[in-house]
Amino acid sequence: MNASKLFVAGMALSMSATAFAAGAHDGGHGHGATSGEPGKASEASRTITVEMYDNYYEPEEISVKPGETVRFVVENKGNLVHEFSVGTPDMHEAHQEEMMMMVEHGVIQGGKLNHDMMNMDMGNGHSMKHDDPNSVLLEPGQSKEVVWKFSDKGNIEFACNVPGHYQAGMYGEVNFE
């Protein structure tokens, strides 16, 4: 009986710590916040090169002005598939579930992508194409661009949502000037 009480107490403590950490990371600003919208390359005020390594970004944070359009040149310098995705912490949390499905269905295979599987019909008109304008999913050595117009100030970050990468610290802050 004592072992089961200890187990229940341990689980309650673990869940409380998880809830506290999630609240602290979100800062209370993620509810209903948006990160912006796709931008036009011709309206970009500057270009920021972002290098992705196993499991961190260079630079680790960026500063933008509200309403600014930025052209990101994203390069995967690591040995694994990585993602660059602009969004709120809540958006990243939801997207991590989708990325887990990509691993479970064999789309993401460590250091490579199964492009045929990305076109697989998931039902309800969904696929695993990963073609959202706020993110890119890259194999090692690949480079792509994201052009993004930032909205008003908010709790925005860029992150890799490949399972385990965000949890390993592969996210960066977007600071508003």
C-alpha cells in the first residue's frame, strides 16, 4: 500500500512540475496570439541566415520590429532532419503531434525524408506534405527560404518540432524591438 501511495504522489508531483514548466515557458501570452503571415520577398527589409545543427540554431534568437517582413535563409548543417518553424509556443505544441505522426508513418527517417510518404492521404483532405508558409523541413545539407511578416508584439519563437528536438532545446526566441 505504501508503494502505491508513493507512486501516486510521484505522479502528481511530476504532473504539477510539467504544468508549471509549460506555464512558465508560455508566459501567459500564447492564447489567441498569432505569429504573423506569409510575407512577400520584395517587401523584406533584410535577410537573416539561420543555420540548424543537431539540436540548436545559430543565431539562437532574433530581433524584429512589429510589422517587419524578414527573409530567412535556412540551412541544415546537422546530420538529422530539422525544421525551422515560426509560431507561438502553443502552435509548436500542437504541431509536434503532427510531426510525431510523420515519424510514425515513416516520413521522417533520422537523416532523410521519405518524399513519397509525404503525399500520403491522411484522411479529411490532410497529407504530410509539410508545406506551411511559416516553416521548412530540411534534410542534412539542404537550404530553403521562409519569408515572414511579423504581427504585433507577441510570444513568438522559431522551433524544430521533429520529435524530441524542441525538448532538447532546439528553439529560439523572437524579440520585438
